[in-house]
Amino acid sequence: MSTAQSPAASKAPAPTDRRRVVLTGMGAISSIGTGLDEYAEGLRTGRSGARPITRFDTEGFGQNVACEVPDFAPERWIRNVPLDDMGRAGQFAVAAARMAVEDAGLTEADLGERQAVISVGTTDGESHDIAVLLEQELAAGDPEAMDPVLSRRINAGRLTTVIARELRMPNVEPTTITTACAAGNYSIGYGLDSIRSGEVDIALCGGADAVCRKAFALFKRFGALTPDVVRPFDKDRQGILTGEGAGILVLESLESALARGAHIYAEVLGYGLSCDANHPTAPDRDGIARGIRLALDDAGVKQEEIDFISAHGTGTKANDRTESAAILDVYGDAPPRTVAVKSMLGHSMGAASALGAIACGLAIEHGFIPPTINHRETDPECPLDVVPNAAVEADVRIVQNNSSAFAGNNAILILGTYGERVRP
């Protein structure tokens, strides 16, 4: 099954009639930088977010590295909701949303008057808090020993409702999307459809996740954790590092953005979804290629117009090989340069493709292509120009952002310079 639109628009307008959607604000929290300036600098300089884990005890795992967000101070951005009302993933989501709306030049008064969509993707939600609650119950032998404060905040739906509370947005549809590691792009697509269809003029969308023992143990059990660094598309790659953070984007109808004189980072040209359901965990070449073709068609973009691809690029043997083959299936023997920001960020799960989309927006805005770091020798099965180890200056106009997830959920997003659907 495949589709190029989300349930937000059951009858989307024809591509020539639908409303245009632009990106007017971004908020990023990552292991390589918090805030747009730090994040952009981290991408340009090829900074690594890998560091020893502090969030949970790793005794017995044989390794102790992830890409945690350092020195996160939620009180800098969260002003209206008690911090205890949300776990770390929720704090990331709310803080990134505050950054994004301020970057867009929107106030709480502006937002309070608008109907809007808030869509946030996640893989693990507040799984760290769930683990703490289980430890409390097991230690006491009594479920009533579980902390009620933690119990109240573990529902994944709170990732969006708490943003609405913080930004004082009473007229919103809050939606949490849980398509695992593709959830950020899914959420952006949901917001895109909501604006295209005329339901709303503004959407806050992206993804958020926090490092947790559950994800670390899962990938360790799969044999998918690298013992040192992430090397996407390298012949010696050994796996992922789990990561965390949030990326929230303000999408807006072009009419709304122009009416208020907003700065436009990029136009959201289109997206494609494919759910191949071929295997619980293994990626499917045909499913990824189908998602890419759907995205290009939805965006009205030709293959030769893509300036670079921000790959899913996890650093596992299977993912990188399969994604490379799908890219070659679509683009032939001369594909666009293809980079993997997970080499820097680690795999931030539901936040990954949202942070990837923000990286694409920054690349368009500032004219550079971020690198794939830790690269030594390209795998012959991944014959791509991965922009190894150092960013390059470039005239970036149209960019493709890939994401894939367990159960064959693929989501591909296309961003472009505002107004430029076809390169002159």
C-alpha cells in the first residue's frame, strides 16, 4: 500500500489548485547543538554528538555511548506549563516548539487566534519514565508504589497537547504519530496536507524522542549498535548509536506568510509515503523507491532537480545497502550527493527525520551541504557521493529528505527554495 497524502485530507485538491505551503520557523534540539545557530554550526563543522550515557545504568551492556543532548535547560523555553507535567521527550518537544514559533515571529496572541494543527512524531515517547515506574512497582511488589507524577505524563498524546498548553493554543488538532523512525516526516506530511486542503493556515509539526534503556537494549539485542562511531555507507560500518532531541517546524500557507511578512526558509513541495509491510525490521528496496517516486510526483519535481538527498543513513549494513539500491533504482548511475546526518546526531528515532528536514532547510537558507562524518572508504554496494567528512558550499535549491522505519513505513519529503518548482 502506498499513498502521497495523510488522512488529514480525504479529498485533497488537485496539485494545480491546492494551496502552497512554506516553512517559516524552525526549532532544533540535538546532540550537536540546541537552537538553530548551534545546530547549523554543528552541521557545517561535522560535529559528533557521541558521548558517555548518563540517562540510565549501562552495566552489563558492554558499551556506554549514545548521542545525548548535553546541558539541556528546559526552563529557558518552557514558561507556562510546570516542568513536572512532561518527561524529557515532552520537554524537548515543547522547547523546540517555542523556538520554532519565536523564529517564525509568532506570539502567543497570534497563535491563540488561529485554528492550527500540532503533529509530533515519536518512537519511544516517555519510555524512560515507563521504565522507572516498572522498577518502582517491581521493587515494592505493589503497583500503587508507582509515582503518580510520572504516571500522569507517560501518554504519548501529551507530546502535542502540552505544546498547545504551553503556547496557549485553544483551537488546535493535536496529533501524535507513532510510525517509529519515520514519524517526523509523517508528521510534517500531516501538517502539509492540513494546510493544502484549507483546513488550517498553520501547523507545528516534527518529532521528539529521548534516550531510553528500552531502545538501547533493543538495538543491542539486534546487534545493531556500533562499538565506536556511526559510519553510514562506509565499508566498515557496524551500526547505530541511539540519540535524542526534537525538531519542530512551523508550516504556513503561502498567503498567511506573505500577509504577515514572514521570513520564508523554503517551500514544502511535497512528500510520499509507502508502507511495504514486507518485514518487521528489514528495509525493502522497492518500498523505499516507491516512496521516493511518490514524493517527486507530489512535489512536481524532476529527478535532475534534486541537489542532494538527506538519507535515512543509519549506519547498519542492511539499511545503507538497501537505501543505496533504492536511490540508484530511481536516479540511475548518477544520483544526487547523498549525506547522512546520523553520522553526527546518532539515531534520534522519531525526531530523526524532523531534524533532517531542518538540516535541509538550513542548507537551502545558507548554501551548504552537510557532511557524512567518520567516513573512511565507501562500501562498493553503496556507490554514492556521501560528502565525506567536510561540508561543501553549494547553491542548494531542492532537497530530498528520506526516512524509513520498522514494518516498512517510508516517508520522503521534498523541500525547495521558495517559488522554485523548476530549475531555470
